[in-house]
Amino acid sequence: MTIKIKSKVRRMPALRRGRTIRLRTTNARITQNLGGGFRRHILQNAIIPAEGRMTVELEAVGTTRKVVSAGWSLTGGFDPEVFSTENFPFTDSVWRIVIWNDTSVPRTITPYLITKR
């Protein structure tokens, strides 16, 4: 007797090679001193294409500051179909986030970077 199980897991379409953008702290819209040598840099918005992905590299330049963490927020509120597939320190001064937009419309994100002296 053979039992067939249907998976309800939706397969993600093959990832197309997305665009890579590099945002630098020197062009931050807002830089906040968090105390203890930490700063939060809120960078310019980026548009993630519909049904596509984008690699966002956040770079601390012109300083001896090191990247500690990074994140992003979605303009217009939470949507489970827009998510990060990778989020990691690429070098001491660059943090890399890969974001997938599984919706049929382009979405705008606001990335931020935490650095420490």
C-alpha cells in the first residue's frame, strides 16, 4: 500500500539574479547616537522589484567604525510575502541583506545599520 502525501509548502520560484545596491553611512538620512559608542544610521529608501530580489549592502565608510547589526522596515506595514533570505556581516565595514519580494508590485524598504566605535 502506497500513501501519497501532498505538500502544502509553496515552492519559491527560481531566484533571478537581482540587482545589488550599496548604501553608505556618509549618505545616511538620519544618524542617531545610541550611547556607548553605538550609532544607528537610517539610510535612503530602496525599491525591491515585484517578484524579484535585491541585495542591499550597507557600508560604514570614512571611519574606523565596525558594523554590528542591520535591518530594514517595509514601507506600508508588514507583508509576509516580502522577506530577507540572507542577513549577515559581509566584512568588518559592510553588512549584506538579500530581500525577496514575492508580491506583484514593487515594494519600498528603509534599511538601517548599527555601528560601533
